[in-house]
Amino acid sequence: FVVVTIFGSSFAPSIPVLQIFGMNLLFSPLGYLLSQLLIVAGQPRLAVRAFALAVILNVLLNYQLISRYGAVGAAIATCIAQAYQLGLLYHFLRSKVSVFQ
């Protein structure tokens, strides 16, 4: 509704992409927080490792999904990679930082 009202009906195809990216509003802030906790705990390499693995996953998923689903596929790939990164960060905190064990 908002997209069409502000930008017109020609932007209606962007709505599913924006809806999918909306899920990143959950993953991104939590990922940022967990990565900062790892850095403060003296484990910055683990934060970088989680980021790097998520980037690799995102590229691989983009390769598979964009050809099939276009921009929606890219949005899905990004959300999956962000969730994966969040899971890795949580795992690293639980396993490497004594406060979270």
C-alpha cells in the first residue's frame, strides 16, 4: 500500500522483495549486537569468520536463486545468509565466551 501510494503502481512488483527484506529487521540488529559482544570478549576473529561464511553462503544462494526468482531470490538469499550469520554468532558466543556458557 505504502509503496504504491508513494511511488505509483509501477513499483508494485517491489513489494514482495521489501516484505522479505523486512525480516532482516530482526536479524541485522541482533547480528550486530552479537558480533560486538564477540569483539568485546576478545574474539573478533570469530565475528569476522561468521561474517565471511555468511557472505559466501549469500553468494552461493544468489547464484542459485536469482536465476530462478530474480530479485525475490536475492532477497531470500540475503535473509537466509543473515539468519545463518546470526546462528553462527550465537554459537560462537555460547561456545567461546565463558559468560554465555
